[in-house]
Amino acid sequence: MPTVTLLSPADHRRVPWKNGGGVTTELAVEPTSGPTSGPNSDGRFLWRVSIADVVEPGPFSAFPGYDRLIAVVEGDGMRLSVDGAPPVERRRLDPAFAFPGEATVWCEPTAGPIRDVNLMLDRASATGTLTLLAGPAGQDAGGDVVLVHALAGTVTVTPDGGDALPVPEGHSLLLRDGTARVEVPEGAEGVYAEVRRR
């Protein structure tokens, strides 16, 4: 049976970047085994969805063994240089950009600070997608895990065979082992991550 968990902003966790350059807000994370922080932690996780503010140019932290997807949700946009390749530009609400976590990445906001959303996946154990929706829009989402986050306005999530659940702005919904319809009304914006175990 599918399980549904509603997460408020109070459930989200702020953690420092690995390289010390800023702070990330973890919307949800699933450890591979044991805690992801503390004295008995290896720091690894199966997947993580987070939101970060980038206020100035700088490097991304390295996450060897992970696949990353990133998209701009506030601000103008950013340019990403990955392993010395020509920069890739992403504007607000453009499709997510995928790159390996161990890559050397330089990020430069194109016109002032931005906010981005990240999906990280342990490459050996999971695959996934990151999808942004600007209303009016609706899509079906499914997987071993689906994480829906309301960026602006209220997003509605209807699990298969269940009732419609409102997800207010800044809140998230975590669905395990099921499918759902994600509806974003006019003027609202949302993002959802789909994770599938290998």
C-alpha cells in the first residue's frame, strides 16, 4: 500500500555545504543505512532532495558516486561549467540539468542571486527524474519514492485510489510505493522528484 507523509517547513533541515560555501535546505533524504550525520555516519544516502541559495559565483561540492539533477526555481538563471566544458545556461523553471556528482563544477548566477532545487541519487542504487511544473499543469508521477514540493501557491496531489491532498507553499509531500496525480493551478509552481531503486 502507498504511504503518504506531509512535510512542513519545520520538518526541513538546514545543513552546511560540504565545501563550506553556503547552506542547503534538505526537503527529504533517505539514508543508505544508519544516520547521515553524527559520529556513526558515513554521510551517504540513497537519495536527497534539497533547495539551495546561490548568491555569488563558486564551486559545487563534490559528491562522488552520485548522479545530480539541478534546476533554477528563483532568480534569473545560472551558468554551469562542468569539467572544463563550455558553460551550460539554465534559466528559471528550465528543465533540470543532469551531471555526475564527482565532476568539477563552477556555478555563476547570470543576474543576481538564485535558488535551485537538487535531486541527488546514489548511482549504484537508484535512478530518478526531477520535473518542474508551472500552472496550470498536471502530470502523473510514480516510483518507489515521489517527493512533491510546492514552490508557489498550493499544489494538489491525488494518490492513486486516494483523496486529493493540498500541499501549501513551502510544504512537501512524500509518497512511497505508489503513483499520484500532481496538479498545479494557475499562478502556482511546483516540483517533483521520482526515485526508483535499481
